[in-house]
Amino acid sequence: MTQTIRTAILGASGYTGAELMRVLHGHPLFRITALTGESQAGKPMHEVYPHLRFADLPALVKHDTVDFSNIDLVFCCLPHGTTQTIIAGLPDHVKIVDLSADFRLFNADEYAQWYGHPHQALELQKTAVYGLTEHARDAVKAARLVANPGCYPTCSMLPLLPLIAARAIDATSISINALSGVSGAGRAAKQSNLYTEIAEGVSAYGIGSHRHMAEMEQELSRTAGYAVRISFTPHLMPLKRGMLATIRVKLAAGNTVDGLRDMLSKRYAGERFVHVLKAGEGAPTTHQVAGTNDCIMSVHADRVEGYALIISVIDNLGKGASTQALQNANLMFGLDEATNLDCFAQFP
Amino acid sequence: MTQTIRTAILGASGYTGAELMRVLHGHPLFRITALTGESQAGKPMHEVYPHLRFADLPALVKHDTVDFSNIDLVFCCLPHGTTQTIIAGLPDHVKIVDLSADFRLFNADEYAQWYGHPHQALELQKTAVYGLTEHARDAVKAARLVANPGCYPTCSMLPLLPLIAARAIDATSISINALSGVSGAGRAAKQSNLYTEIAEGVSAYGIGSHRHMAEMEQELSRTAGYAVRISFTPHLMPLKRGMLATIRVKLAAGNTVDGLRDMLSKRYAGERFVHVLKAGEGAPTTHQVAGTNDCIMSVHADRVEGYALIISVIDNLGKGASTQALQNANLMFGLDEATNLDCFAQFP
Amino acid sequence: MTQTIRTAILGASGYTGAELMRVLHGHPLFRITALTGESQAGKPMHEVYPHLRFADLPALVKHDTVDFSNIDLVFCCLPHGTTQTIIAGLPDHVKIVDLSADFRLFNADEYAQWYGHPHQALELQKTAVYGLTEHARDAVKAARLVANPGCYPTCSMLPLLPLIAARAIDATSISINALSGVSGAGRAAKQSNLYTEIAEGVSAYGIGSHRHMAEMEQELSRTAGYAVRISFTPHLMPLKRGMLATIRVKLAAGNTVDGLRDMLSKRYAGERFVHVLKAGEGAPTTHQVAGTNDCIMSVHADRVEGYALIISVIDNLGKGASTQALQNANLMFGLDEATNLDCFAQFP
Amino acid sequence: MTQTIRTAILGASGYTGAELMRVLHGHPLFRITALTGESQAGKPMHEVYPHLRFADLPALVKHDTVDFSNIDLVFCCLPHGTTQTIIAGLPDHVKIVDLSADFRLFNADEYAQWYGHPHQALELQKTAVYGLTEHARDAVKAARLVANPGCYPTCSMLPLLPLIAARAIDATSISINALSGVSGAGRAAKQSNLYTEIAEGVSAYGIGSHRHMAEMEQELSRTAGYAVRISFTPHLMPLKRGMLATIRVKLAAGNTVDGLRDMLSKRYAGERFVHVLKAGEGAPTTHQVAGTNDCIMSVHADRVEGYALIISVIDNLGKGASTQALQNANLMFGLDEATNLDCFAQFP
């Protein structure tokens, strides 16, 4: 007889919470027993998300009314900055996947600099695992607290980390242009995210200053063994979900574009969710990963000799957030990491 | 030990075929063993639909190369008019769900009139079941050939049939305005369906002449017991998938709007895929059913006394095509009709 | 030498205000000399609307800082309910086109019933002209205060009024299904209008209760000579702009579908902005009128004998709001009504 | 009395042709007297583009039926490769703006290499002016044949050329990521451009091989005085129109990000259609230029020291094609280059 894992989603009224409820439906072990949302506490979930109308879900409650002694697993979908004290206050037996940025940076000074205030749970921070699953699987299995990576870092680092580890590229040469769907901005009512302001237009934002650079530089530097700075420019697309990174890298001496592709193919050959296209197969599109935990990447020759271009796609709400969170939680409880995650994109 | 049902999809290169492959993934019994596509025969499926890249699917082949003695179940996704002789040529042991319109009309004269040529499989037509599942469940279970209903008829008749059966509305008063996503038009390259021609605009089409009226009038008349003509106007929306019908009906004497809602609620109380909103719950949106087999409906007072307005939503590729086809196939093979169909819409 | 008309836009930070600034650009007489916006007062227009960056426009100011003795023409784009006292406070020499609903209903009781509070400028109301230009041209020319019609009423009544006036249709039979772009909901930050909530879905709203029914019933009744109630269901589309009404009417005895089309063709033969398609020309789409002051309509046979279907399209921000406002203002100042309005839709 | 310029559009059934007809409407001198389209010859324009229904336009005819002795100005919108012999066959008195790529490359070998066949009008090629207006104004004024630049080159080179001319950046360091609306792919019916294939997804294409690199490298090299190779990756967006280039450059010794911005501000200070945002004004979006001849650019510090990021936006059908063509034609006939081009973007 299998044991049920009692699962809470904190901040369940946002899009990552909704996506978690969708992908947890029918999960063999994880059963949602608590959903929190401060401003909408008291509402049944179908008032918040009518598409979840037919799910058997508890109503939203305020955080401080939850008895966490009855909870085994927490997915924390709270906004950046609000999460540290909340998580620090959970009982020791609870395992946590935190989808916010609060536990991703290991250096407290870096955190303070990028997020504008001192970290409030420094001891807990030391125990956190940066959960880019394919690069931290063993640590995730043993972790109590997993800091789920950001969407841009997931999309960019899956191709970059193996190449840096192999010293196949010059880590100081990395330039990333990334395109994201609007759901990454959350469900808060903002004029700039209205349909009328987004549809039929594109824009760059956070130029030279987006906070996801901090975790990318941390992880890339850790792998490289020296401090790495990257160029990173995110763009907002008229998409509900989807993320594409176009990454330009300089080949290290003795390397070739085909060599890079081979390296990535081998590194990810056994992976269920990371796929490397063969030469001649073109580049992936975000359509191919919408609603899934997949990352698909391709490697191409740049027009300028000695450089390569890498295209990498994920669903920003999927592998970039909620499905990677579930993949990590599956591992933390000894399950097959693909549990409830084996599906195809909905196309068209 | 369960037996595997060997399953073929004819015309697998279209959108309804792709959707079938998606929802058949992981099905406990139905295993796809043949996929046909005349013009793209020889191609592996991932060249036709890259989002199915990681599925273990056979390549597309020409119809006449398939050995149907090894096939138990056929989903026929061929274009209207081409299906009759194909299906007539299948061995007797094969069960068929036909997603085209070819076997939906029981009257050969009606068929010839609406489709412009004589029916070519009149004997087979007599054995076909019009598979609006919730209104033909027993017949579907016993059928060899199910004519899967059109999307507009599914969306419109789920609310209408119980009301006509109960003589709660005047069947001669029905006026349907319906909105459809573009995927209903298929994957053929047409200038009128280019992104540039569709995005940010809406239009009505087939005004007074759309062929789906034929099957609606057939089924509504059959239920009413007298000949019914309806007003029906379809519109093309800048949506990939989704369908909404706004239906105006005149209450029969002694009936009320609340009475109609109660009637529908009771009729569908035990159904897994048909849902009637309560008074005060507003109207459903197509977002709530995208990618699912669900139909959600609501009943409202019209401004003009004695009339009611009904809103009904489905996914035109889901309950309007491929998932209803799977629901029917599940029944034809003695399975729980919800097998592989229990999921939530992907939102946002 | 032409005189400059000093023009103010009240509530200039909304979409109808922005559209007015766009279509007033290069106007030979109307020169924008004041823009008001309470919450954003002090901001230069390019911070509010960067696409107007290169216009020579005054900054937004608070209403009570404007010296209206220096203003000749006011376009009032304030929200419904806030406009009455504002307009009542303007000096007598100022001519006003009010884009809100505040002066559209002539019956104070009707106003109070639909809008939930008593009308606050009853004397002024008596002087207002309901400015559906093609049906009120002479009154508009002579008016000081024009109540610019709502978008749904404009789109629906342009085809309906001539047919009712000619007693060619049964005015008690009218059923309108209408589709609108999201810009009609304005620029306020609302969760329900986020890109993520709107894109790739459609919904009905205000079923049986939308306030535009009040002005439609007023005008239709006035033309019919008896009280008319209509069925009207608006729907929200994933469009930035565009509106389409599908109108079903019952032919009065002795009338035909072709007769209705002829009647409309003749009625609008001399009009610059209202166009009636010929038999065989199909139905118009909203693409054809985006950004223009045009209304295009077509007349079709219904499947049910004795009924006709009319399709009518406008741009909800154009003929449904700002360009009709300019058309009216042109007339109020003795100009050609088409001044600055002669253009084609931007397609694709 | 002004003289009328008799104007022909060759290949008028495509999107650039339609856009030309829109922006020529009301032009004081250019009067459209011939429209050619081989496959749709004989059709009135309103059948091809219903939104042009109310224009007074000639019907489409076959090219060889046009008497070019009565034509003064030709806009050539024919597909790449078909244009050379057509243009070579026009009488000497006709002035031509060619929107295809056929006359953009001055080196016949380069042409043959990128386009796969030898150039067929080598003598004529020598007379062509590469018409990036702001960088070729005098040559355009004197030209008989203007090769209108590609959309990507226009968007990218407006910021790059002044910086290279001033030796402020390292021309060998240029990396361009560009995003384009679908209208750039034309109106031909292609499966890959269906609404269902484009909406809600993004993709990269032509990686390392897009033909627009040829003209960019030609012009950048000409300005630099040495051979320049660039990295360029175009992406397809779910937009009807709009183009954004994100350009990364290495500062030449002694230069700063602010210095680059100043340089561009000064260079374009007197221009009507090229605008450089100030520090602190953020980055432009494609919404701000839709339907216009404008280019807006901004300059930002890269995270990596010594590099700058430039964002540049245009409308791919506007400054990237048809409105720049009109700007050039205005100059060729001695008119103010802004004639009929002074307008704001349609927003929302």
C-alpha cells in the first residue's frame, strides 16, 4: 500500500500554482491538502481558476491557518522576498520546493545586492539545493529544501553547463538573447500586461540588469571554476507560455560546432526531458514544448568563424517552473522523476 | 493480462490525427500500429509534427500498404467525401470511429443534397451510429461504425437535445451563433488561414448554408418528432482551438429559465464530461475546456420575456473531434469511457 | 485664413483619448491645446503613450487647472457617471462631444435604472443630441452637446434603423450577437483583461443585462414608434480592436432578403462611411475596418424562411468611439465630416 | 498646377503592394494607374484585398499588357529573382523603386553565391542605389533605380552605420538577434505560416544563413573600409507586423555607452523618421512604430564591460519595405520625403 504525500501549495492563486494543480492531477502519491492565498482566502478554487472547477481541491486559506504538522510537501509559489521567513517557519519534517528566487543565491552579499535587502534565512540558505534537476539530481534526492531555478536560467544553462564543464567554450564569451511568454510576469493586474498592450508587439526589458543573471553567473562560475559574467537580454513576447534562448558562444581552441552538438547529445542521451537535435534537424520551437517538462536544444554554426549558436526552448511555466518543481519533488520522495510528467505538447 | 488493441489512424497528418496521437499517449490498451497519409507517406511522424518527436510512433504509410487484418480499431480522419469507400473496404472485424461527415446523415437524399454527390456506401451507412456519446452511449457500445459528430453539432446539441426531448422549448425557434477556432479548418495551406489573415480579426462564414446544419436538423428533428429547421451562423475566431455556441430558444408554455437549467443539471448530473453551471456562476469560456473532452454550459434569461440564452463551450479538436472519438472508442471496446481523458485545461 | 479650433480632450489617458490624438494629427483646424487626466497629471504624453512620442502635445493636467475660456471644443473621454457634472460646469461657448454614456438616455428614469444613480444634469440632458451621425446629421450640426453613441449601438443600429423606419422588419424580433475587441474595456489594469487571460479564448458577458441595450432600445423604439425590446449578447474576443454584430430579424409581410439589402444600399448610397455589400460579395470582416470610421454591412438569407441575417462591422475605437466623435465634431464646426478620416484599414 | 505622377505597382497582390496602396491613398502627386499580378490578373482589387474596397484603383492586369510609356514611377514588389529582367525591360524614362533583393548586391559573384543563379541585369545593377534613405539621400534623389533595403538590414544598419563610420565600435564584433512579424513571409499559402502554426509560439530560422546578411555585410564593410562578417539570427514572432533588433557591439577603445548614444542622437537629430531615445527613457517597442515609417532606437550598457546593447524597432512592412519605398520615391521626384508618411502608430 502506498502512502499518500500530503501536499500544500503556498501562493496557489498565481499561474505557477495553477500549473502545479494541473500537473498534480492524478498523481499517484501527492495529494493536495492545503492551498494558501492571503488576498483570496476563503474562496473555492473554481472562483479563482474556473478551469479547475471539476477538481476536488480544498479552498484557499490564509497561511497561518494551515497546520503544517499534517503536511509532508510544500510547493512555495510566493513572490520573491516574502518566502524566506515563511519557509524558515515550517516544521522540520516538511520538504520544500521553492519556486521563488529566495534561496537560489548562495552568497548573501550577492543576494542583498541583486534583491535590495539582506537575506532573512541565512542558515536555511546553506541547506538549499539549486534544483536544475539534470545537474543536481543526487543533491535533490537528498534535499529538504530545493530552490527551483528560474525559467531563463533553466533554458540557458541546460545547454551551457556541459560545454563549460568540458571547457569546450570560452565562458567569458556567452551572450544570451531570450524570449519569454507573458505568464512569467504572473497574474497580478498590471496595465503593461493587458492584452491590448501585449498583443501584436514585442519588446526587450531588464536590459543589462535582469535578476536571473545573478543565478546564471553563480552556476556558470561554479562550473567554470572562475568568475563568469554574461550578456543577457530578455524579451517579452505575445505568448501565454513559451521560452526560447538564442545563445552565442565562442568555441574554445580545438573545438567544433559538431563537437559541441555531440557533447550535448552524449551528456543528455539518457535524459527523459532534455533533447538535443541532430545536425540537419533544424531548430526547435516553443510550440513543441508547451505544457511539458521538456527542453529541446540545437547547435548551429555562426556566420563568424569560431562561434556557435545554440537554440534552447522550454515552457516557462513547465520546465521553467512548475513541472521542474514536480520533477524535483518526485525525486525528493523517491519516485520516478517523470511521474505525471510524461506527455506531449498540445499542438495546435 | 490485458490485450492490446491495435489502432490505426487514417489521415494522420491532419490536426485531428495529431490530437488523437496526443491523447492516446499512455493509453492502457490502444496502441498505435499504423498511421496513413497519402501525400506524406514515408515520413517519420516527427517530420510532420515535431512536437511528437519523442513518441514511439510508426512512420506514415500509404493506405493501401496497411494490412488491416492486423488492426482492431480505426480512427478515420480523412476529408469529407473520401471516407465512404475507404471504410467500406475495411475487414469486418475492424471497429471504426469516423471523424469525417461521411456517415452522419442517415437520409441518402439529404447527404447528396448537402454534399453534392451520391453516398457511396449506403448499406454501411445504415449500420452507423451517430456518436454524440452522452445521447447514444448504448448504441456506441454496440456499434462497429461510429460517425463522430461535428464540432458545432456537439457544442449545440448537448444543451438542446434534453430540452427538446422534454418539450421545454419550441424547437422551431432555435437560433445558434457559434464561434470557432481556426484548427477546425485543418492544416491545409490556405491563404485565408494564414496568421496574417486571421490574427486580430473576426468574421462570419457559411451564413445560412453551413453543412453542420444538416446533422443538427437531423438529430433535433429525430428528438422532437417533427421536422426542425434552425438558424445557425458560424464565425471564425483568432483562436487555435475553442468553440462557443450562443443559443437562443423560446420557452414552451409553462417553462422558465430556471426550469431549463434544472432540467439540464439533472440530465447531466452523472456525466463526467458535461457540466451545467449553477445560477449565479456566470458563463463558461473556451479557456476552461481547451485540450479537454469537457462541455460546459450555462442558462440565462434573455432580455425578451419568454426566451432563454444558453452558452455552451467545447474544444473543437477535443469534444468536438478527437477526444470524443476516443471516448467513443473506449466504449466500443468495453473500457471506462474516460480512459486517458481525465485532465484539466492548460491555462494560461 | 482659417481659424484654429482650440481642442481639449478630457480623460486623455484612456484608449479613446489616444485614438483621438492619433486621428486629430494633421487636422486642418482642430488643435489640441489641453489634455486632462487626474491620476497621471503632470506627465508628458510620451510617458503615457510612447507611440505618441513625436507628437507636439501638451502634458496631462488636472481638470480644474484648465482655463476653458480658451477652449472651443471638448472631447470628453471620462468614465460613465463622472461626466455629467464636469460637462455641466463648462462655459456655454464650448462645444462638446461626450464619448461616455452619460447623455445618451433621454429618460431620466431609464438612466437611473440602468446606471444605478439619478442623473445629475437633467437640464443639459435635454439639449443633448444622440450622435449616430448618419441618422442625426442635421441635429449634430446644430448641437452644442453630442452624446456619441456606444460601439455596440453604432454597429447594430446602422443596419437596423432604416429597416425599422421602412417597417420592413418586425422590430420585436431583433436578436443581436456581437463580438468586440478588448480595447472597449479600456486601459485600466484588470486581471480579467491580461494577455494571459484573454488570448486564445472567447467568452460571452453581460448576458441579458448589458447597458448598451438601453440606448439601442431607446433609439429603435423612437424609430419604430412603439416600445421595442431586443435580445443582445456581447462577446469578448482576443482582438485589440474590432466589432462584429450578427443580427437576426424577421421580415415584415411582403418583404424579402434582397429587398432589405436594396433598402440599405439606397439609404446609404451617398454615405462616405457606411457601405452595403452586394449580393454575392460575402460578408465583411473586422480586418476591413480596423483604424477607420467605416461600417460595412451585408444581408443574407437565414436558413429559416422569413428571417434575414445581417452582418455589420466597425472598429470599436473608430466608428464605435473616437472617429465618430471626430466626424461629429467636424460637422459641429461646419467642416466636411470626413476631414482627417479618409483612410484605409491597416492590413495585415 | 502640379503634374500627376503615373504610378504602377508590379506584383501588387502581395502585402508590400497592399501597404503601398494604403500609404499612397491621398498622395498629392502619385496616382496609381496600373497594378500587375500574373496569377490574379483580371480581378478587381477589392476581391484581392477587401479592405481596399472603397479605393478608386485599377484592376490587376498581367505585366505584359501594361503600356509603360504612360508610366512615370514603378514600385516593384515582385519576388526575388524575377525582377531583374522585368526591370531591365522598362523604358528609360521610368523611375523604379525595387522592393525585392535583386539589385541590392553590387558584387555579381556575391549575388550568384547567395541567390543561387547569375545576375541577369549586370549593367543595370551598376546604376542602382542602395536606398537606406538616411544614408543615401543624395544618391536616391538622383537615382533612376533604387534598391529598397531589406527589413532586417534597415532595422540593424540605421544604428550601426554611424557607429562604424565614427570607428566607435569594433565592426568585427557585431551580433544581431532580430525578431520579425509574419507578414515578412508574404501572402503565399504556406502551411508553416498558418495561424494554427504561428500563434502562441516563437522560433529561430535561417540560422547562420539568412540572405539579408549579404546586404548587411556589404554596407557595413563599405562603411568600415574593410571586410566585415556579422553574427545574425532572425526569429519569427506571432505578430502581423513589427521588427525588433537587439544588437550587441564591442566599444572601440576610448568609447562609452553614453558616447554611442550621443553620437546617434546627433547623427539623427534632424531626421523625421529616425529617433534615438535618451538615457533613462527605456527601450522602444514595435507597437510604437506599427504602420509608420519610423525607426526608434535606444542604447544600453551590457552586463559585460566594454560592450553595448542597442535596441532598434521598425515596422517590417513600413520602414522595412513600403513606407521607405515611398520615402525614396518622394525624393526621386523632388518632393518632401515625408509626403503622406506623417502619422502615428495605431495603438492599441
